[in-house]
Amino acid sequence: MQSMCRNTVFTLVVLAGMILLAGRLFAQDRISKQSLKNTVVALTDADLKGRESGTKEAKYALSVITDSFYDSGISKKGESYLYGFWYWKGFEKALGINVIGMIPADSSVENPKTVVIGAHYDHLGVLGGRIYPGADNNASGVAAMIEIGKALVALRNSGSVFRQNILLVAFDGKEQDYLGSTRFLSEQIDPSSVSLMINLDQIGTTLAPPKAAETGGLLPKNYLLVLGADEEMEKVFNNCNTGDDSLVLDFSYYGNRKVYDIINGMGDQTVFRGYGIPSILITSGIHKHTNKTTDTVDIVNFNALTQRCRFLLKVICKIVN
């Protein structure tokens, strides 16, 4: 009888493990290349006119993001996904809007900390009568944030226990001296509750690979630049970077310390660092289309972006579990 009980318990444990593993694999599959492309296409539509902060066209992007949050089961932080703030744009008052979604920690966790995954959705707008679409910068980051959030919800629903809250924040006003992230930390959250910020900014191309990913002008291996990680966090990234689909990870920005300091000192993550919050910039590098009218959907490598999202999902799960 005892042997039968032990066998039954063992079987149940194995089945539970298989169900959890299936849920995790399902979550990985939920990162869809087509969904990533749909989001980037929607955010670079000509009607949005480059998503300049404070314009009515930039506000069209809000429905793209909020609809994706709602459809993915990402919760609201409060009564709405939208958090507005007024600011002066020249001599006129303008309305900026951050979009905030939440995946709460498990109810068994008392006073959980919060991991913020951020990506700015505003861009340069129209300059000299020409639209700056901002496909890589930063529709790619917003699309990645949404897809990762969708997969995290699937994981939580399949039984994964998250020991920290996760906030997904689409920042407005990055091109206005980081106003969105500044107001987020000063008005929309208690900074002491944030344990880590991961900023997804321009992560959609394969146009600026590190040397380890180059062979004869071709790109045989996908890559990702990870800036601002301390030694322990680098270990987390490296430990998650296994299997046939592993990436070339560059923590040094091509080994150029001066440029590293410049790039690492730009972006919404810098505002979080000002509050003493560990913050990491995830990017695929600056290239010839950055802040140009040629930053269009066709320069985004959606195969690479999909693989990067799957990798980042593993990293984030490791951090919050």
C-alpha cells in the first residue's frame, strides 16, 4: 500500500512538472513574430506622423498599446492604463501620457518589490515636412515589451509563481528629456518599491553586430547589447543564454569604454539610476538609420527580434521567480 501511495505521489509530481513545463513552452510560443510585426507596422503608420510627444497623432499609438495589454490579459495598475502629465512644449502646454500595465506577484508574497520593463513609444514626429517613422527607435522596443508581457501572463496562468510585481511601461516624452520616466518616478510609483528597471530601446535590427557575431560581412549569429548590468546580473543573463538559439551577448558596447559610457548614459534607464535603482539598457545598437526617415519597418529583422524576446523572457522569469 505504501509503495502504491509513493508511486501515486511520484506520478502526480511528474505530471505537475510536465504541465508546468508545457505552460512554459506555451508561453515561449506565445511570442509571435507576426504579432511583433503587426505592432511595429501599427506604430509606424503614416497617420501617426512619427509619434511626436504632445501631438494628437502620438495619442493614436495609445490604442495600439492599451488594446494589446487588454487582449493579453495584462492588468491595469489602477483604474486605467493611461497616466497623463502636463508639460510645457515651447510656449504651449502639452499632454504626455504613459501607458502602464501590471502583472501582479503571487498573492502569497508579502510586500513584493517591482520589476519595471520599459520602452518609450514617442519619436521625432515630422521635421522639415518629412515623417520620422521610428520603427526600430522605438516601435521595436514597445512591440517586444508587449509580447514579453503576453508570455508572462501565460506563464503566470500556467502556474508560475512570480515573487515580484511586473510593470510594463510605455513611456511618453523620451525625446522631451525623458519626461515620461521622470514623471513616472515622481508621481506614478514609489521609487523605493522598484528593484530593477529593464529598458528596451531600439532592439529590432541586426545592423550593428559585435565582432563575435560577424563573419565575412554576414551575420551567422544573433546578438544583443546589454548595458549597465553588474556582475551578478551578467551571470543571470549568461546562465539564461543556453541552447542552440543562444545569442552573442555584449556587455561592453563593442569594447569601447568611452562610447559605452555615452550610450549607457542615454535613455529612460538613466532616470531610474538617479533614484539608485539598478537599471539595464537592452539594445541592438545604433546604426545608419537611427533618427532618420529611413527607420522604417523594412529594416527590422523580425526573426532576430523574436529570438531576443524569447531570451529576455527567460531572463525576466529568472529574476522574478
